[in-house]
Amino acid sequence: MDNKSLKVLEAQLWDAADDLRANSKLTSAEYCMPVLGLLFLRYAYSRYVMVYEQILKEHPSRPDRPFKVQESHFKEKSALFLPEMAQYKYLLELKENVASMGLIAENGQPINSLGEALNNAMTLIEAQSEQLKGVLPKNYNSLPDKVLYDLLKNFNNDALNDVGGDVLGRIYEYFLGKFAKSVASDDGVFFTPKSLVRMIVNILEPKKGVLLDPACGSGGMFVQTGDFVNSAGMVANTQMTFYGQEKAEFNAKLCAMNIAVHGLNGKIKSGDEANTFYNDAHNLVGQCDYVMANPPFNVDKVNSETASNAGRLPFGLPSVNKKSKMVGNANYLWIQYFYAYLKETGRAGFVMASSATDSQSKDKDIRQQLVETGDVDVMISVGNNFFYTLSLPCSLWFFDKAKKEEIRDKVLFIDARNYFTVVDRTLNEWTDWQLKNLNAIVWLYRGEVSKYQNLIAEYRVVLREYGTVKQNKDFALALHDGMDFANTIVDLQSFIESVRTKAKEAVEEAPKKEKKYLRAQYDEEIAFFGEVLTVAKEADWLYSKFGEGEYQDVLGLCKIASRSEIAEKNYSLTPGAYVGVAPVADDGVNFAERMQEIHQELLVLQEESNVLMETISKNLKEMGL
């Protein structure tokens, strides 16, 4: 399924799911879990059917001895065995009057509604998986059967059978994102914006070993790591071991369902034992190959004595209130935990409040010790509006205990606050190409020039493919190996403008009944070449700075700073303090002249406003008002 079709499907399924809010008394937080539970049920059945067919192929039946699929066959393939009453098809085909069917649940009680049948299905599934015990929602009997029937039908889309293509995983992530906007009470809570997660995973490049997320929320770090490992031709479940801690049990349940939907296995702990400030739930200090997290920012009132006794603070406690004995800001507790969990060759990447890069007092002392280890690798500033509910900026921190010797004494600073794509008025993100471009700067810093050159080659291949897909005879773009991306942009802009002019003329001259169809055709063509233009602009953004692969500091964007330079800046890790400010391009406008023009325009507008007010006042008087 292509991205366009997937987006349509996402929107259709979300509209169907949102009926639960409209047709029940549930709040967004309350109907979030039942909806995601049904998506999980749909996934489990799709995977069940796929594995069932694989088993039959491996064990062909004979006329005299038909092969019977057993639960053990599913365990051999790390898949859930679904008893009949837990299968999506079975539930979908139940009569509307379920009570008349005489069904008995696993607990021995009669099943009198579709909601109770769904609760029973969830119980049966949990019995098949230690990872899912106590996780799946079982409150469907509180929902109207009519709404549940409609949801089951809407989620019975054939596209969701594409388990290998992970369409259902994408849908699940889409739903999580939609719920995050209405459920979250602070910066994401259980959902870290996908582009931030992908940036962390891309820079850490996980391949094999133990991954811990001690603030795992809904499990985005695990899912993106699984995608990264699988896309490299490996199998995430055999290469990686996933561990998560999440104090909020609701979020931990989302995480367990999320990784299961994506076919991943993980060990997730929740509740008080998973409060990372006071517990190392998995006993992983010094044992992790990778640590990834988006912890809650600026947490206060952490008991300093309990936190200190829990360990994992190689550089000491942050500032403590002498009277209350509480840590006033826990950012540097989290930062030290991430460092302490790493083995001698480990890498960490995490989201942190921007203020932590330059905070003073004990924080500054801890930060100095961190810098002096040589393990601080990359620092990235992120702009506003990357989270769903707050507009605060943040930073991405990266540690690498196995840095190459030539960069052991250095840190790469990237200021990406002005580099993003606007999704809507309150949300920004990095597109796939923007993620690759920022990652390319890291490659060059690490001396991995071939990766950078492969990306430039990918841009050229993609642009050539765009040119051949449309096969527009009027489009004479020189898409060759040595193409100049800047010239490509000029050619594209000129071509798109010509299409707009042609479209306007054609629509004006067309018969009335053909105008709508013709306009839609031209709009599609303009949108297509708009996408091509976007790719060309991203290619030029990167190539104009680093050519064929030679790193250089770019004013306002990136700088490699030595430890001595960092010491000179009082151990600040704020990228803006190193990269400086990019020069503002001269737009050729005379400032004084333009200000005078604006002043005259304001005077004219003011005069028009006065006349209008007088007219309104006169009219009101004539009306006797």
C-alpha cells in the first residue's frame, strides 16, 4: 500500500473510531484503550491467519491423515495461538442477539452481549502471552453493542491483512498520535513525536544488543528501533532485547500492545517498581548497548535520599533543597541514569528540556564531568511545536562511549531550530528527507563519507524516477548523475508556473461540465511536481553546504567544538552558543524607503477606517439606533 492510500485508510478508520466518543459517554482517555484494543485484536487475527497458512504449507495434509494445527506450532513461530472465540472473524459473525447463542466465557459465566464476548476474547489472548497479561482492555461490556459492531466492521478492512507490510502498525501509531492530542496533559506523556524518535534511532544506529527505555511511554523507541533493524535486513526480535520502565500503568499497557502489534517482544515493568527515580527495575546498570528515552522534563520533589540510595548517579546529586531534602529539578538525575546504564561501548540518545544544556549550580558541575569523559557525542537543538500539547523547544543529547579516537575530544553541535516542516498551526516535524539531511551531518562528523555520498546518489535517483513516472513531454528537466540541484529547482519552479498558467487558461475555456474534472487533473499534476520541488530543495540544502562529502562548520547550523572550546564557554552544551547566527540574505529592499511606504499605507488605511466608521454611525442614526 502506498503512502497516499495509507493516509486515506488512516483517516477513514479514525473517523469510525471517533464514533465511540460521539455515541457513548466516554471521554477520549476512556475510549482510547478500547479502540486500540480492537486494533490489536485485528492485528492478532491477521497474524494468526498468516502463520496458520505457513504451518499448513510446512505440514501438508494427506487424504487419510489430515494435519491438525496445534498451539505448539504457533509457539515455534513466536506467534499467538487464537482459540476460536478470540478470533476476529468469529466475533464479527456473532448474531446481534448474542444472549440467544448460549455462549459461555472462559470464567464460566454466560455471554450476554458483544461487549462481553470481546472481554472474553481479550482474556483468552492474554492467556497465550506472558507479555500481555493484565494489559488488554476488558471493559467492552460498558459500550453499546451497536457501536462495537460498527467498529468491528470498519476495522475489517482487507488492507489490514498486510501484516508483513506493517500497515496495521502504522495505523496503530497514527491512532496513538491522534489520541495524544486529546489525552495528553503535558509534552506528549505517552507519545513522543515520531520524528524525534526517528532522529534518535537514526543517529544511534542500533544493530544488536540490549536496549533500555526507562521512561518508555507507549514504546515508540522500541518500534522505531525494530523498524531500523528490520530494514537493515536483520530480525529485530533475534538481534535486540527490549526493556522498558513506565510508572504510569496506562502508558505501560499502551506500550505492551504497541510492541505486540509490531511483532516485537519486550519486558515492560510498570507501577511503583518502575519509578526510575527510585528503582532499577531490570538491574541493567552498565549492561546496555543502547539507552533511548523521552523523560518528563523539570520534575521536582524527588526524594534525594531515596534517589541517592538507588544509585546510578556517577557524578553526584543535583541541587537539593536543604529543608525538604527534595531534588528541585530532576533533569540531571535522568541524564546520569542514561549514562550509568551504558556498557563500555554503549550509546545513548534522549530528549531533554532545552534549559538543561546551560543550567547552572550543581547541574553545571555534573555537565562538566560528563564533557570531560569524552563521551558526549552530538547535541541538537529542536524548535517549538514538535510536541502535541506544548510549544516548548527541546534538545536531543547523544552519548557514545566508543567514539572514534579522532573525535574523542570533540562534540558536534547542530542548531535545527529553524529547520522543519510545518504540519499545521501548532505542530512541526522533520520529514524523511530532513531526517536524512541532519543525519548526514553526523555521518560527516564521524568520517562516514560513503553514507553521505550514498544519500546524494539517492536524491539523484529519486529525482530521475520522479521525472520518468510522470512522463510529461513538456517537462525537460536534466536529471543526470552530475545534476546541479540549484538549477533543478529553478527549472522546476518555472515549469510549475507554466502549468498553472496553462491550467487557468484551459479551465476558463473548457465547457462548464468539464471544468471541475480538468481543474482536478491540473491540481494533481501541480501537486506532483510540488513534491519533486520539495525533494530538490532538500537535496540542494545539503549539497550546497557539504558538496560531495567534505564536512565544514556552517554558520547558524553546525559546528564541531573541542573540549577546550566547551570549557571556555563554561561547559555549556547549547548548540546556539557554538554555531552562531546565519547571515540574513539581502533581499534588495531599502529599509528606510520601505518603512516610509508602510507608514503611508497605514495613513491611508486609517483614513479609510475613519470614513467607514462615520458611515456606520450615520446609518445607525437613520435606523433610530
